[in-house]
Amino acid sequence: MRKTIIIAILSGVFSVSALAKNPDISYTVSMANPSSHTFHIEMMCKNLKMDSAIFNLPVWTPGYYQIMDFPDRIQNIVAYEGDKKIGISKIGKNSWLVDTKKLSSLKLSYDVLTEKEFVAESYLDEERGYIIPGALFIFPKGKLESNITIQVDKPSQWKDIATGLTEIKENTYTAPNYDVLYDSPILIGNLKHLPSFEIKGIPHYFSGYNMGDFNEQDFMDDLKKIIEVTSNMIGDIPYEHYSFIGIGAGRGGIEHLNSTTVSFSGNSLKTRDGKLKTLFFLSHEYFHHYNVKRIRPVELGPFDYNQPNRTNMLWVSEGLSVYYEYLMVKRANLCSEEELLKAFSNNVTAYENDPGKIYQSLASASYETWQDGPFGQTDNKEDKGISYYQKGPIVGLFLDFKIRHETNNQFSLDDVMRYLYNEFYIKKNRGFTEEELREVCEKYASSNLDQFFKYIYTTEPLDYKTFLGYAGLKLNSDENGKYQLKRMDNLTPDQQKIFDSWVSVK
């Protein structure tokens, strides 16, 4: 059993500047009294070479598009030159000014209170420590390309550390820059390690806290099937190791370059509905290492950690990840056609019963998520927002069927995703613009997509009959507002061809 999960991190979409231009930075994080819910941080900076320096703490964390109160958790911050205290003052919500006077080295010491159990929040108690790096590690303004080392001083009774950072010696890790650091949560405690597997020689791990009692091998066999069909669809595996890191039940999930932190309890696998929900969820988070970490809107990286990074295209990053979470589970033969259609039916029901659909477009829901939240803006008077998690997979279905229909099933949304991955991530090492996304979609559809993109930028009602009909599907509803996608009774050969290809591995 491995004491430390080592996951080779990739720089991904982020460039690395010459290290000589940036200070060398190291952190020591300790947790001497876990019951206090408080981490202690010591930050050492060398070669700052400035008369004064501003230090910032991120106000959000990658993968969770909400402003967080991380800076409010910082306590007892003190600056030192050697053993001598020097002046430090808070000059903004997430900013501190230090009179460095071109010091050769500087140390910051501070505490971070962590009391909320959630995937986007750091947390510490007597049983484990969970670190969101953006919530703990202050950075020098303008020095995001600095090389970083982190030493984790864990309680002696805890034997495991799981993280996406590269280990350079026991309990000590490195990151080439802050983008990689902030993309690499750390879980510390006595963790369970599920049976690992390899795909094309690349190891995949699942480790976590309080994971329950279940058939571990069967579960990992299912997960392997999902990863195989997903990676085969894209045609590339861009990491050297991948890990699922379970942080406990009911706390959400966030994707990273070569890992994901997820809420997980194997107890949920004991019912069919619970198993499907878990497999869909893990399929979603895994798909994200392609879609958003690498296939990404141009606004999502490199990041500004001091303010929202707004984009109109979370319907791609999140909505299409929901779309593919269902498809990958079906293509792995882990759910039936009926269960696949039921999953999409649930999205239709949620969207069509949302009063906000007449007020907010899909693009606006993405742009406004920083204040509205991922499930749309609501108040005590009227719901005027929608969720890109609900409408996104529906328009994904429309786009896929439209491309298949217009090209006699020669191309599909799969081809769009592969092109975005290879052209923008691999070749250009950047994200795509809204115009470029549309050009790629129209390239593979061999047709104008004005009508489709109205569903992104306006509140025009969705034409289910036309788009679903391309694959021989129809939409029924009952008096309670519940919708069901069903197969038509008599499919044409073209409809049958599209449907069969859609649910199968190409």
C-alpha cells in the first residue's frame, strides 16, 4: 500500500517563464491541533528584489466559478526578516503590503481557519485534512510563474497524502507555477486505496477518506471501462498518472489536470439508481480533464485569481460534460438505452419547469454564474435564471444530432471535441473563442447553424420535435410537467443509423 499518492502534474495550458525572473517560494503547512480546524502556514520568499511587495490570496478556486471568502479566513499574519518582525498591512480584501526594502529573504507566518466541509473549501478536523491551495497559499503579486515547494507536516497518526503535485522527497512537493499549485488539492489522513488499473500503460488510482463498504474490484472495473471509452473517443491520454481523490460523502466534485476531488461513498453503489448516479458523476469529473482543463474557452486560463474570469461558454465546459457523462457510461455498456434517455429526460424536465427560461439565455447563465450560482439566480420574488447544467446537455444533444443528420452520420459532436482538443490544446496551446467554436461546429455540420446558436444566445423555445426527430426520438409530457424522451415506433433507416451510432463506440 502506497503511503503517498504521486500524480505527475502537467503544465497543461499554462506557460512557464524563466525561473530566474521570479522569486523562489516555499511553504510549510502544519496542523498541530486538528480539532481547532486551523492550518498554520509559513511562507519563505527568496530573491524578491523589490522595495515593497504586495501579496494576494485568490478569491476563487479553479473549477468552482464563485467568489469565495478565502481571505476572511486568514488570521495572525506576521512578516519576518530572519527572526525580526517587519511591517505588514492589509490594503484590500485579499491583499497585504510588506515593506521588503529589497530583502534577500522574507517569511510570512499565518493561520487559516477551515470549518466548512465542501469540495471547494479547505477543511481540517481530527480525522483528515483537505487543502484547497488557493484558500491557503498567498502569492506575490505579479509572480504567478514562480517555482514553488510545499512541505506538509502532518500528524504522526496520519499515514497518507493524496495530491496532484509532484513529490520530490517524503511529504515535500513541487509545482512549476501557481496555476499548477492552485489546480492541485491535497488530502491528508488514513486513506483507503482501491485496486488500481492501467490503460495503455498509464496507472489510474482511487484513494479516499471514509469510503464505505462495497465491492471495490467491481467498481474499479466499471470505472476503467468509462475511462477507456472516453480516452478512446478523444484519442489521447495527456497525463502520466491519474487519481480520483474521495473526500467523503455529499461534498461535490472539482476537476483537475490529472486528478479530481470528489464526494464519494461506496454505500451509494448498493442500489441501481445510486450506482448510476455515482458512475455518471465520476464520468463527468473525468471528462473534465479534457473538457475545460484542456478543451477550454479562451477566458479560462491563464487565470486572474483576484476577480471573476467570465465566459459565455460554460454551456460547453459544463453542459457538454453533463452530455458526455451519460454517453460515456452508455458506451461503456454500464447503463441501458432506457436509462440513458431517462437521464436526458430529467434535464428536460428541470429546464422546462424552470421559470427562468423566459428571462435568461444560456450564454448569460454562464456569464452571470459568478453571482447567480451554477443553478441560476433566484430570490424570494421570482426565478429569473437557468442552469447551464440543465440546458447545456439538451443543446449538446441537439448539436450532435444536427451534425449527424446534415452529414449523413459521417461526423458528430465527437469530431468537434477531438478537433478542439488537437487544434487548440495540442497545436496552439490556448483556448478557443466563441467565433472559433462556431466555425468548428459549422465545419463538421457542413451547414449554417444560426438556428442552433439562437438556443445559446436567446431565450427562444427549444424545437424538440425537429432535433430529436433526427435520431428517431420524441418528447412526451404528463400533467405534472414530467418529460420523457422515447423512441419513435417506426424509425427510418437514417434515424436508426443515427441512433445506433450515437449510443455506440465509433
